[in-house]
Amino acid sequence: MAAFAATAGGLLRLRAAGSEGQWRRLRGAGLLRGLLQPESATGVAAQRRHVAHFTFQPDPEPREYGQTQKMNLFQAITSALDNSLAKDPTAVIFGEDVAFGGVFRCTVGLRDKYGKDRVFNTPLCEQGIVGFGIGIAVTGATAIAEIQFADYIFPAFDQIVNEAAKYRYRSGDLFNCGSLTIRAPWGCVGHGALYHSQSPEAFFAHCPGIKVVVPRSPFQAKGLLLSCIEDKNPCIFFEPKILYRAAVEQVPVEPYNVPLSQAEVIQEGSDVTLVAWGTQVHVIREVAAMAQEKLGVSCEVIDLRTILPWDVDTVCKV
Amino acid sequence: NGKMFSTLNEGLSSASRVLVASRNFANDATFEIKKCDLHRLEEGPPVTTVLTREDGLRYYRMMQTVRRMELKADQLYKQKIIRGFCHLCDGQEACCVGLEAGINPTDHLITAYRAHGFTFTRGLSVREILAELTGRRGGCAKGKGGSMHMYAKNFYGGNGIVGAQVPLGAGIALACKYNGKDEVCLTLYGDGAANQGQIFEAYNMAALWKLPCIFICENNRYGMGTSVERAAASTDYYKRGDFIPGLRVDGMDILCVREATRFAAAHCRSGKGPILMELQTYRYHGHSMSDPGVSYRTREEIQEVRSKSDPIMLLKDRMVNSNLASVEELKEIDVEVRKEIEDAAQFATADPEPPLEELGYHIYSSDPPFEVRGANQWIKFKSIS
């Protein structure tokens, strides 16, 4: 979850540069909202509990995909998985505790609907889960593996980077594990500390052969997850866990796709480009509004969506 | 160990009041304990053991302290004074106290995240533990570790990723062997973690190099919400070291745990290499405070264990029935323990949080201090270590 500022011309231009000094004086380890308050307020802020520093901003109801239903992020994920298992008879879902519905309720009801040979638990073994998933995918079946928290993905790092990513290349296109999708809850949640808060997309962002995707909302998540599952390359899909319940939107019931490797310009602007993904998109939207209001700066807000391969053209377009 | 001596002292002085008042207690008593199942071992730990009154009172006090400390943590968590993750070990007191009774303070111990009991038995005070849970400066990790990251001398935590601590334990055992001071390392993991690949890598290294490592599987029947039958192809965890000898121990009986630990430590100290112990135990709470603990097991099962196998109750009955202590005396210990926990909780609630300046400390070992970026490039923290 990160943001960086770059202008079309390559120069960082922020009017009212004097406010920078004010920002430095403020103490606050929280996100931007805590920062841009007058000093007196943040003297108290240092001891205040920081839970969520953003407001989820839902997108307008999509009209072009048929009937929609109010869903939060985990329900949108369940809907995507439901659609996948219905369309694709070879699709299987596995991971730790997915059978009863998963620790974040993303797989609720799927085992009852599709059977215990299609939705099943694995023991506690991330390296085994991903390796096993690669094996399933190599035979042509669709494997949807869940890693319980992105923080636990590291035992599987070798399998992802050395086995999954390079399979097609090293076999000269004879074999591939393109029908593998790995899902993992991602990002800070306020009380997760070292091992339930990590955002490890950067570790995977430099590995050719895999795709890395992070959605910002339920509508985006369902479309992107369906695209990942159908994509003929191994994909890692990180789901911002703080949005599982907090993000609620109208989401189409039928399957639909949001394209991979395409960034979305959420708001057009002329002075500064702000690029973000996942939860931080909502923080950046607030920042853009504040910058317009308080500094008169026009920000362009881009949701990168796919971290690898990323949409260079949209970001760099003048 | 200073703390143990002072609690012993308190135990004795209250005992002597009762002694003067009424009757004579036995000095010690012999008890029969369950025979351990053995794997690749000709003989196991003895089936009888002698418990002295002094030891009995000490174990009782320690187990009761762990029990009440965990229950107090439960209470503080529900009051939102403790936040984040909290994994309680009530029900498993015989494991931490029994293991400690079988080793020396100079031996080493490492475990995963259900570690509050071990933190106490390895020598830290309840105050430091509760203050760490509430994230205050008086905590043993200065408030920066929390429930899962508590450390003490010869106690290496307190680790979040299950299974990852086992190769670490093998490494500590290597250092013990290398230093030649006759020390052993107790490397604990749970029934869920027993299926992690790195544990088998550690078994191989420990056996190959004959490391003085006691691998201990704390089998409380459930890995989070998954029962052992649904997770493991073989639930004979004491046999899964394959070429490593193993014993299966009744983890609810502190005397059984103590004897098995002494046996295992002697095995390692004699240079025979690693050994594996499976402690069959049970946790009353769910996996963590966010798990009610009843969706994957019945309340009847929990109740049954509480009424038939509670480790504190088992020790108490034994001591009272063989005249090692009186019910009143043990009740007095209960009262003292409650007070100690209450005082510690007060401290843990009132102590201030660590100052924000310390957020960036101890990232690297660095001299001179350097600056660390915070949530954005204008927030900087000094990093000193």
C-alpha cells in the first residue's frame, strides 16, 4: 500500500511549500489525515488509538453487467469464486480453513454447493499448498489456492518465484501453470502487528512470469479475481483485509471481467499524478480533494490495480 | 532463581502458620504416573516419582499463577485494554511448569505464540508480562512486542510464524553443543505446526549432528479450528521424528511431564542426540481471543477435560490426599496469587505507553543513529540501537 507523487513533467510542484515546515512539526505515525491537522490536535493524536484513517469511497453502481446486489469485499470474493466453480468444472479451491468458509468468510457456502472434493482444507503448509497448486494447474485444472495471510506467503516464495513463474519459459511452452491463482488477505488492519499486516507485493513485483493484482473495492475485486482465474498465467491476488467488511458497494451478480495490466484513472487532474493501489487509493482520493481545496492543486488519481505487469502507458501519459 | 526462592519462602511462611495451628505434613510422597508410549527407545521415564512438599507447593503456585494470569488477560482483552492478538494457554499449565521443573535455568527454550506461561516459568514477573500485553513501557519487550513476542534470558520467544522457531531451536542446540556447557534446548511447536516442512529439515540436521535438542510437540488436539485427524496423516506426533526416538507424555499431569523432561534432558546431555516428546494437553480457550472455541469442539468436551484432567486439580488432589498440603493452605496460595495478579494488572493498566520517539529503535544495530522514514517522507524517526 503505497503512493508516490510524480508530475507529467517530472517535477514535484506543490504550492504553499511553506506548509512543509508545519508538517514536519506534527507528530503522528498515522496516515495523512492525522498529519494535516494543526499541531495542537496531534499532541493528543499521538496517544489516540489509530484504527482506520480512511473512508471507503464506493464507485457508482455499474449498469452494464446486469442486476447488482449490495456486497462487501468478502461477499464479492465469494461471488467470484462461486461463478468460477459454476463455469469451470475443473476449478478447485483449497487452503487452510477454507472448508468452513475461511477465516475471513470468503469461501462461505462453497463446499456445500460444490462438494468436498472441490473445496477442501489443507494442513498448515504454505510451501506445500502452492507447490500442490502448481501441480494441479500443470495438468490443466484450475487451482485457486488460499494463503491465510499474505504474511505467511514466504515459505511458498520459492515455489512461486522458482517453480510457478518460470514453468512456461523453462519448458519452452510445453507446460505451464497458468490456471493457478493464489489469493491472500493483505495489508494493515490496525491490530495485526508484525504477522497479520504485511503488504508483500513488492517482493513479487520483480519476478517475470507471474501477475500481481490488488483491488480497491468489491466491484473491482470480483472482476479482477475472475480475470486472474481465467488468465493463462499464474496470478497472485492480494485482498485488502481491512476492506473485507468496511467496503460495501453494488456488485453485479453475474460474472464479469475487469482487465488486468490496466490502470484506472479515477480522477483527472493537471498538476500532480498520485498513483496508489488497494486501501491507499481511498486515502489518496481524500488527499486529492484536500489538495484541491486547501492548496488549489489539481491531482490526477490513478489506481494501478495490477502491480505486475503494470500499466506504464496510463501512468506516464501526458 | 531468585523469583522461585521468594515464592517458595512465601509458601513456606504461610505453611508454617498453618503447621503451628494444626497438623504435621508429610515431607514427600511417591506417586505412580502414566507410562509413556515409546518410539525407538528401550526404556522410558520411570513410572513412579517422588514429590516433595516444597516442590509441590511451588508447582501449585506457579500453575495457579499462570492460570490466573491468563484469565486476567482474557478479562483485560474483553475490556479492550489488551488489543491485537492474544493466545491463552490455560489448561496447558502442566506443560510449562512441568518442563521447567525438568530442566535447569541455564537450559534454553523456544516456542511459538502461546507463550505467556513459558515467559513466566522462564523467570519473568507477571507484571512484566501483563504490561507487555497492554503494550506499556514496563513490558518485557518495552511494549513493542505484545502477546506473541515475549523474551527472557534463555527464552527465545514468542514467535509468530508457526514452525519457523524449530530450525532456530536446532541452531540453539548446536550452540549448546559447541559451547560444551552441557546445556540442552527445548524446541516447542504445536500439532498444527507439526505439518510444516521446516520441522523435518530441523529433525534431519539435529539427528545428523547429534544436537542436544528436545523437540516437543504440544498436542492440544486442535490447530486453530482443525482437529488433528483432519490435518495429519499420522497423529502419532512422537513418532514423526522417524529416526529420532520419541515419547508420548500425558501433558495434563505435571509429574509425568517433569519425569519425561528429566529423561529427555538426560538423553541429550549424554550425547545421544535429539529426542522428541509429544505432550498430550488441552486448551480451554479458543485458538485466540477472537475464537470462541466452540465451533469445532463441543462444550461438553471442554467441560469433561476441566472436570477430569485439569492439571491444577490433579496436583491439588494428589497433594491433599497424601497429606503433602491442606486444602486451606492451597486456598491461601490462591488468595496470594490473585492479589499478585491484581497488582500486576493495575500496573499494566496504569503504566504509560512507550514514547513515540522509540518507534524506530532497534531496526538495525547501528552506530551512529540514523533516520527512518515513517508513513510518509516528512515523518522521520530516529533509529538507535
